[in-house]
Amino acid sequence: MKILITGITGFAGSHLAEYALNQQDVEVFGTVRVRSKLDNIEHLLDKINLVECNLLDPFAVRKVIETVRPDRIFHLAAQSFVPTSWGAPEETLQNNILSELNIFEAVRSCNNPVKIQIACSSEEYGMVYPEETPIKEKNPLRPLSPYGVSKVAQDLLGYQYQASYGLHIVRTRAFNHTGPRRGEMFVTSNFCKQVAEIEKGLRKPVIKVGNLEAKRDFTDVRDTVRGYWLALEYGVPGEVYNIASGIAIKIKELLDMILALSNQKITVEVDESRLRPSDVPILLGDYSKFNKQTGWKPEISLKKTITDLLNYWRDRVC
Ligand code: GDD
């Protein structure tokens, strides 16, 4: 079976490639942009096939689909950092929506019986009221960032291409996920990297933070990508599934958990530039629909995930 991962050089993409390589008879292909950084997949380079492709170029995308002829596509490539979407809303919308459109159109024109997973996001739920938690897939979508809007568009485009053309598209709404290789701008990684730098004496024992009041539902990335795999094994085309842990933690508690893993005495300082024009107050997912369909449930505890991530940074900062 040939699988194609868009965004294979990214955080989730690299973990999905690892997961796929551990399955029987799977050949892994991944799209990369010119001059993409390969750090996350350095250890996999002799086992995977990389194809250069700008997903915003419909001709290039079509060529990749025609030459690789994948049986499964995992579409993970996206501008995925919420704050970037405030500064560059046009780029975020264009990138996230048009890349997916190009994939759907290429698959349609090549007449490939390919299964496609679309990485949607819990950010689509946006403004969620306490009585709506844990959030089910049927909850209204009230995105609070251009990124959230781009993911709603990706999500609905997936619905529409399945409904209109019968493409085998399964949508997954992943809640926050983290673990080793997480980009350093995201909260878990950012805090762990700062702590690792403090431990090495590379910065003063002061950790910079943003909004500590938000609540998020974290899954280990290794559990999340197993979910992506199962979505195409057992998911119903046209359906959408939450992938979540079912537990929400305040960012303040997450910070305390990270600080408790270090023997340093660290003070906390709010950095105003880390605050957002609006921040989703609570994301707490109900993953029972996905569990019923695929048997998936989270297996790795947040404590282990955070410990692995902190150790990842301890090995890297110098
Ligand atoms: N990045 C960051 N840095 N976030 C901080 C900080 C900080 O110093 N301090 C507090 N936060 C808060 C943010 O305001 C937000 O409420 C929460 O920590 C999580 O922020 P991020 O890690 O940047 O993730 P996100 O929730 O905005 O989005 C992530 O999850 C989505 C799924 O819900 C991303 O991975 C998205 O791509 C993903 O779709």
C-alpha cells in the first residue's frame, strides 16, 4: 500500500510516517517544499520517498498524484500556528484552503480510488460554552481566529467533495496534541524549551508566558497519528470525528506540571506580546463517536508526554 503524507516534515507528519513504517507492506511518500527543513525526518530518510511539491500549484499536485498513485492520502500540511494567522490571515486562508482544494481536484481528475484523511482542528469549535462540554462533533462551529476559519473551510470542503463526488474523505478534528519534535512556538514546547535553557544557564530563571487561563485538551501526538491511521482503516467517508483525550487542563496547571519536573527555582512573567486578540477559552473533546467506530482511545498520559518533550529539549539546547 502506498501512502502519501502532506506535511511529512512537520511535527505530526513525522510521527505519522514513523507509525506507518511500522505497519505491514506500507510504502511511505511525502510532499516537501523546496528548501524544507528535514530535521524531523532525518532518521527516516532512507525509508521514505520525498516528492517536491508546492501544494498551491494545482499542476504540481496533479503530477504527484498521477506519478505516486497513492492508495491513501493523509493531508496534514497547513499553516498551523494560531497567532501567525492574526498577522497573516490571507496567507493562512489561501494556504490551508487551496492546498486541500488542489488535492481534491487532482484526485477527482485522476480517477484514483484513494482514501483521504483531512486534518481538521478543535479550533473550529472556537467559542464553546461550559454547558457544551465535552464537545461533540455536532456542536456549532464558532471559530475565533483566521486559522479556525481556515480549518472550518477545509472541513466543509471535505464534506462537500465527499457528498458531491463520492470521494472517500474522512475528517478528523484533532484537539491539541504534543510530544517530542513539537514546534517551539506552541505552548508545551515553548515552556519546556525555556525550562531546558534555564537549566543549562542559557537564560535567567524567568519563564515568559501568555494567557494561563485557557483550558485545553492534550493528546500525545503518537496517539493522535494512530487515530489518523484508524480513521482511514475504519472511518466512514463523509463523517467527522473528534480525536481528544477527554480531559481539559488549564494552561496554568500545565505550566505547574512542567515546572515541577525541574529542580530550578523559576519565576513566571506574563509577556503581553503572547496574548491574542481572542483566545478560545475551553476545548474539551468528546471522542466517543471515534472510539465507537474505530476502537481508538488515548494511551499515553500527559505526564509522560510532557516528560518526553522536556527531555527532547534538554538534549537539544546548548
Ligand atoms: N503558543 C503559546 N505560547 N501559547 C500560550 C502561551 C505561550 O507562551 N502562554 C499561554 N498560551 C496559551 C494560548 O493562549 C492558548 O490558549 C494555549 O496556550 C495553547 O496555545 P498553542 O500551543 O499555541 O495551541 P492552540 O491551542 O492555539 O492551537 C493548537 O491546537 C489546535 C487544536 O485545537 C495548534 O496545534 C493548532 O494547529 C491546532 O489545530
